[in-house]
Amino acid sequence: MVTEQVPQIAPRPLSRAPRTAAFFDLDKTIIATSSSAAFSKPFIAGGLLSHADVLRSAYAHFVFMIGNADADQTERMRAHLSSLVTGWDVEKVRQIVTQTVHELIDPYVYAEAVELIDEHHAAGRDVVVVSASAAVLVEPIAAALGADHVLSTEMTVRDGRFTGGIDFYNYGDNKAVGVRRLAAREDYDLARSFAYSDSITDAPMLAAVGHAYVVNPDRVLRRRALRSGWGVLAFTRPIALRPRIEPVPLLAVVGVVAVGVTVWLVWRAARRRARRR
């Protein structure tokens, strides 16, 4: 049986060691939901989706999940996504996501994932968010997380709108392809890099690095982790990403009040002198 274990993240030496990275799946790994489903309500309000679209998407996702995600199922899901977004204004989508990311995503972010991201950054590693969702959805979330790079599905855009075409579907084997491409570009040593995912479909990405961890795995993924020697993690605690407003120091408040009182006393005294004249 695989025991839950916390990854030991050793600091990267200051010498000329190869660069390393930590690759994080997004849905159900960093956040406890589907990033695309999370924005369905504002998309409906913005006229991009209908309630029927949401129901069809939910059904398509359900069929996809119980169909063992084979090539045919993957292709049908990709075709569904293509037809769904055809004609969408890219900038409108970006604005909706940016404006609602904290409201809709914050409640679902795993504190454990945020802590790991911080630890990898402290160790000198780049953090990469890897998702099958479109970049317009993933990038604002990744920015809120402080990620260095995003690997996501590349949708075809013409005249500022999605055409329905997909240039690169960042799913399954393609996630590993994208990881290797980025590693070649950024000079990452994948043998010393990390990867995290909750899904068996991300096995190629997990196998591409030297330190792989499965998150809240089902039985299939847990068995694969046992065979492959991957670590097993449990993520359960949500945390808000919205920047906290720093409290004003008490002495500063006292100082402001004192200045205000002094000004008021001076003004009052001057007014009294003016009345006596």
C-alpha cells in the first residue's frame, strides 16, 4: 500500500546546477474543481453560454470520465469544446475570468498546493501550471498563484475571436510533449524536476520527471503510483488567494488622530481670537 508522504524539497545549490521546475496540473490538483466549469455562471451572464450549453457540457464531461478517456472519447471531448467556444470574443472571456477569478476560484484552492508552490520557488525552481483548459482561462489563475509559466490548450484565434480550431490540445500524451518542449527551451533538468496531478491521464507528464506525486488518487492512479514509485499526497484545505489588506499599524493610526486633533485645536483657537477682535 502506498503511504501518504510529503515531498522532500531540497534547496537548489548556488553552483551551476541545471535548472529545475515543478509542473502542476490545475483541476483537482491545485483547485478542487474544474476551472472551465467554475466560470459557467459569468459566461452565462455575459451571453457566451446558455443553460443548455452548461448541461450538455456537464453530460459530455461525465461521459468522458466514465469512458476511460480513450482516443475516441478524447477526440469527442475536444470536438465538443471546439464547437462550444466558436465565435467567442477572446478579450471578453479574458475580462470575465480576470474579474471573477478570486470570487470563483479562491474557495477551491488547496492550501497544500500553494505551500508547495511557495517551497519550490524558495528552492529556486520555476513553477509551471499545466492544464487542458484554454490559456485564456488558465493564465489569470496561474498569475494569481505566482506561476512562472503556463502550458495549456492553444485555441485558434482570428480577428479576436475563437474560430473553433485547436492548434494544440494539452491533454494526455500532449502534456508530456509540452513539458519536454518547455524544458528544452528553459534548459530544465527533468530528471531533477517535480510533477503533481490527480489524474491517470496525466501519467505521461508524471513519468517525464524524476519526482512525481499523485494527489488524492483514485484506485487506478494509486496502483499506478505504486508500480511507478510515485509519491502520494492528500490535499484537503482551501485557502484564499486574494491579497490581504495589511492592517495599518496602531502607532500610525494614533499619529494621524493626534495630527487631526492638533489641527482642529489650532483652528478652534484661531476662530476664538477672530471673534474677540
